[in-house]
Amino acid sequence: WTERDWARLFQFLEQTHLKFGMTWIVSNSRRTPSSVSDRLHAMSEDAAGPMRRFIDVRAAGSGTLMDLFRDCAGVAVTADSSAMVSEAVWMRRPTVALWPTDLVLPEKEVEYRNWLGERNLFRDLELADISPERYVAALREVAPMAENPQEELARLLAAKLPAVFAN
């Protein structure tokens, strides 16, 4: 992530708040630069600002995903975080991955993202071209899973391995 990418992200948070009244629950990661985490923390202190809550992993540690997903209607994740893209999709939340300028993913990850995208489980947006309207439009294109994927997996396994699941 470049300084310009981070600046676009902060601008996007402000714009969505001003344009649509969106408030954000934001979490950093262990890889987030300290200066960016500090800026997020400062933004969260403004009661009239775009951030409802900041989950700072430097203080909160791991295990904060439920806090992050419980109260959200849609999710914006940084595209470099494959784990967060997957978590948001499998938690059945409309998900948009925000792409920094020079991100290149490994081929297997590209295949996985294509698979998710073909099923309308998430969308990608370039930070360079992001706007509140584009974000909302992308969210509307996403069709989160209708059921718990663990239940679907159990059905598939039962069909393939009937002797294991016999009553």
C-alpha cells in the first residue's frame, strides 16, 4: 500500500459518511503500518466522524472477527487480505475488496477470487476509482450465500459418503 492508497481509503470513509451517512466499524491488522493505525484511532475519537468503532488489534489481539461482523450490513476489505475476503464471504455478508494501486496476487488466489466473483459472492473495486456510489453499486451486485456453508458441506459429504452418514 502506498501513501496515496491509504489517503484514498481515508477519503472514501469520509465520503461514504457524508454522502450516505454510513458509519464504519474498522479493524486494522498486524500488517497495518503503525502510522495508519494511529490515524484510524484518531479518526475513531471524532463522534461526528465516519467511524462508529475502531478495533485495534494492537490492543484487542486476535479473536475480534465476531465484533467486526456482528453489526455490519456490508463489508469493505483490503484486497491483499485473502483471509478477510474469505471470512466476510463465508460469514454471508455483501463484500467488496478494495484494491491498492500495485497489488499482484498469486495465481491460485486469482483463481479463487474469480470463482467467488463468478458466483457474485463479492466484488472488487480499485481504490484509484472508488466513490461512494461505486461502492454501493458493487454491494448491490453481491448475492451472499443463502445458507450456512457448513450445512452445504455436510450435505455434499453425506451424498458422497453415505456409509459414513448412515442412520
